[in-house]
Amino acid sequence: MKHYLLLLLLTLTAAAHPVAQGSMEMTLHPDHLSINARISNEAVFLATAHAAATPPDAFAAHSDYLLRHLTLTADGTPLPGRVEKITPPEDRSAKGFTRYQLRFDFTALPREIRIAQTLLNEITYAPGNPWESTFLIATQPPGLVADGTTLFTHKAPLILLSKPTAAPASKSIFLEYLAHGFHHIIEGWDHLLFITALVLTARRWRELILIVTLFTVAHSITLVLSVCDILRLSSHIVEPMIAASIVIIALQNAIRPAAAQGPLRLALAFGFGLFHGLGFAGGLLDAMQELPGLPLGAALGGFSLGVELGHQIVVLPTFAILLLLRKWMSEERFTRHILRGGSGFIACVGISYFVAALRSA
């Protein structure tokens, strides 16, 4: 029982994908670094603890928050920063963006500038699950980022060099977003719980391939539609639906295991997969939109492949273990302890996540 409670806690702490997206254009001058930051109003509202009807001074108040959560060092020396200009958004809803012009001075052109950010990390989306901010990065002159990184997150500092390197090719963007997609899934236990619940009832490799393929096709459709700004839904709708999908599939396994196969199961895998695709897109929609054609295709392809690699790392070993257990255990024991017991646990986790998602809506 103690182990179950620990696993439940670990699962809840990594359940959702609360990400605010934006972009930063960094221009290096002989005596200072200028950062033109495009910040989502959602991030402004969260950081200033205001609702969507935030008064105008909240946008100004957010500039101080930006400076506190951006850490810059030039060759190891901290860089002081200041806000030079604030451009309030035309759209003052959560879908709009505010621009902040930041300036960081230095006395001599440094060899490298290290930039770290912890924006929104102190704000909780659900128990143990903080918000985060991601930014698409561009530099003037091009190629200042040491490793060609185009996506800036809290997980690793951004290193700018004073001498430009080669501009990042589509291949490097592909690999960067492949890693991003992989980590997005490995850290997104809501998707992994859903696919695990689907796999629990599969008896043959053919069934597994069919279920996973339908789920993949479904979430790929909505991922592409979201990035192309054709179909988008609020995270306040998507996250509860993802949680509900976990509960419904798990309860179907536990209550009517005999019916957890066939056309209905395939339809549920595809239908709920559409919502999971919207969840996958949550961390990179606006970042991807600012990429030109070929890099955009490379980023989308890399992210999608990373998501699938993350899935397979969980799905294949899980299914292999289930096949072994079916051979070692009687059908009655397998159904009672593995299928129903495991599904009951997943349903409990899903219900807890559903409640947390509704509270955050």
C-alpha cells in the first residue's frame, strides 16, 4: 500500500503540461545586450496574480518580475538589467502578447553571456506541478547561440557567444525538437497512463500495433492542426479531457474487461487521442509558428518522432511483461490482479488529476 501511495504521488507531480510560450530576439551591441521579449498575456496574468481583466499597470508590473527571473552573467560577472520599453498588447485577453525591451550593460564585449530563466516556476498548476515558460530564440547577428539552440527553457541556460557561429540547420532543429518531444512525454505521465491503460487489455502484437497506430494518427492530426492555428482549445478544456480519458479507459478495463476490446476500444483510442494531441501541442504552438517553412517542418517532425520514441520506451517493455504474466498466471488471476488491479490504480490517479485540472480551470 505504501508503494502505491508513493507512485500515486509521483504520478500526480508530473501530470500536466502548463507551459506559457513566447519568443526573445537578442541583439548584441559593443556595450550591451538588448532583449526584445514577446511574453504571453497568460504569463503576465499568472505572474501578477490578476485575472483576464487585468488593469494596464499589471503589464508594467510584470517587467520587474522579468528582471528578477532572468539571470545573466558575462564571462562569470552578473549583468544588471533594466526595462527600456513596454509595448502593451492590442489583445488584452489571455491569448494576446506583451513586448518588453530589456537592456543589460557591460563595460567590454564578453566572450560569452550565460542566460538562465525561472519564469513561472514558482507558480503551481496542480499539486507538485509548476508552470514553466518556453521561448523561441533569435539573435542579431544570427548564430550567436553556442549550440544552435532555438528553444529556451528553464532546464538549461542559454549561452551566447560574441562571435557568430554557423546558423542552425534544419537537422539541428530536428534533433532539438526530437529531444523536446521525448522529454515532453517522459515527463508527461498523463499520456503514459492513458496508453498503458489501453495496452493492458491487448493480447496480441497485432492488437497493440492497431491501438497505438490509431492513437498516434489521432494525436498527430490535432498536433499539426494546432501548430497551423487551424484548431485550438483552451488548456482548461484539454487537461480535464485528458484526465477523463484516463479514468474512462481504466474503468472500462476494471468494470467490463471483456468489452475493453474491439471497435469501441479503437474508437476511444482515436477519439481521446485527438485531445492528447492538443495537450502535446501545448508546449510549443507559438514557438513553432515563428519558424520559417523548412525549419517548421523539421521542428514538427522532430517533436512528433520524439513523442513516439517516448511512447515506445514505455509501451514495448510494458506489453512484453504483460505477455509473460499472461503465460505465468491463470486468466482469472491475471484479470483480477493485473488487469483490474492495475486499471483501478490508474483510475484513481486519473480521478485525482481530473479534480486538480478542474480546480486549475
